[in-house]
Amino acid sequence: MTIRPLADHVVLKAVEPEETTQSGIILTTAAQEKPQIAEVVAVGPGGVVDGNMIKMYVKVGEKVITSKYSGTEVKIDGKEYSIVRQADILAIIV
């Protein structure tokens, strides 16, 4: 099954959070924060949204930083994805 987002929505797959700190301390699952770095899996076509023309700036395969509690989380075929509006993406990691 594939996901095809509509309008200005983007499907993201979270990048696994770090399990150790820079100093080598191993973090438990409870201590790890929700990842804010994700990989773009699918991008909607953009177009007119709420009366405004939206151009899509992100591309499939790019890594992005999102707002901490943005989007809708879904589970398809055992994999977890997040669907967000392009406006919830703060930056593209180059």
C-alpha cells in the first residue's frame, strides 16, 4: 500500500533517535524525545489551499526538521508515518 498526500501535505518517516549522548551515556526509550528529524516519503501536488497558491519546496528523500508536535501519525503495513502540512516543516537538512 502506498500513501499519496493531497494538497500541501507531506508524508514523513521519522529518523531513528540517538540512543547515546555525545558523552557516551546510553538513553532509555523513555528518555528519548520524539524525533524532529524525518525523511520525506511523499509530497502532495500543492496548488490552491485556502485561497492561496502553494508551491511545494520539499522533495522525496530529503531530510527535514519539523515542529515538535505537528502532524498526524499513521501506521500502514507496520510502518509509522507522520502526515504534516508543508508549513509545519521548519528546515531542510542539506
